Amino acid sequence: MSDIVPPVGYHGIKLVKSFDELVGTAFGGEVNALCWCRELAGDYGEVLEVLAAGEGITTLEDEDLEGLCLSEEGRLAVEVMLGDLRKLREHGLEPVLDCVNGYLRDADPGAVPTDVFSFHVDSATAEADTYLCTYHGPASEGLRNDEAVRRVDVPETRAELLKLYGGDDDEGFREFLSENCFDLHYAMLEGAKPFGFGVGHFWRIAVAYQGCPVPPCIHRAPETVPGDPGRLLLIS
């Protein structure tokens, strides 16, 4: 579990030292992501192996973890994950812990891919943030806002979407983009360098909602290939 080193010259990530700081620090200025760097105890790979979950995404309940037959290191890992879930619930949130053995991809992505492998932002109808932590397996990736462009703002892509919409570039078209989540996905600019969220670190990232004081944090699920280890992912 390596330390997080923000990209050189980028001030969008602020490192914090506790859960209280993670939930209590306001976004502002350039900061749209908070990271509590942690070196976690426990064997999360053992938990994943004993779970023996199938393909796809399996949401784990507390009792699923509590009922596992594990070594001391495995039990430590379970205690950490249950503790994180408890902290978020006490904060009024509804976190989930997923065992991920592959995500669905867009069969025909068209002009704008909208699966989780595409750089995107989360959105909400009211004030909200996204919390996430990867305990095992490939970690999420982020992208600097100044190294990205909304796919719907790329002229060639917008022209394709207008053709699909079959109308003018007006309010109706913008509603069409929103309804299909096309306006939430981003393309990397030339020379862009994604950064990793790391394993074990607890993140809180900004979401797109009306009145949000900062740009939302651009991120994606990691690219995976057959044979890659499964993920244990907390998200809220």
C-alpha cells in the first residue's frame, strides 16, 4: 500500500490524516478530492479467496464477512472494512462493499462510452460527495480537470450525437445528453497522465450537482484483463 503522491503542480488533491478530517474538510479553490492515506493491517486477498464470489459484482453484507472462516490476518481485514462501513453509516451515509470480478462493458459504445472504464464524474440532484476505498486489486484512477475535456464538447463527437438525436443543438439536445449521461464522460487531452487512487486509501471526491463549489472529480474504474485479481471496493 504505497503513499499517494499528487501529480506535480496539481492542487486538486488534499491529503488528510483522519476520518474526521476526511468528512469535515470543505472542498474549495482547486481542491475537489480528499485522501486519507492509510497503511492497512490484514490480509484482504485471503478474504477475497474465501468469499469465492462469481463473475460480476457481488455486494457483501456485514454478515457475509462476519461468517467467514479466516486466519487472524483475514479477521483483521474484515474488522477494518466493517469499521469503515460503520463510520460512514454513523455519518448518515449508505455505503456498500462490493466484490468485483469484472464489470460490464458497453457492447456498442457509439460516440460516447458510458461504462465505468470511461473517465467520468458522478452526479446528484442534491449536495453529495462520493466516498471510496479499494482494499484489494486494481485501484480506481483519477484525471486532472485541466487534462480533460467533456466528450460532448469535442466537435466531432457532438456532431455524431446531434445526428443520433435528430434535432438542433438546443435545450432539448442538452436534456438528451443529460438523460443518457453523455455529458458526464470525459476524454483525456494529449499528454494527460492519469493518477492512481492506490490501495487502502480512503477518498472523498466532489460530485456534479447544482451549486457545487468546485468542479467534480474525474475518475474511472481500472482497466482489467482476465486473470487480474478481484477487487474489494467500498463506495458510498
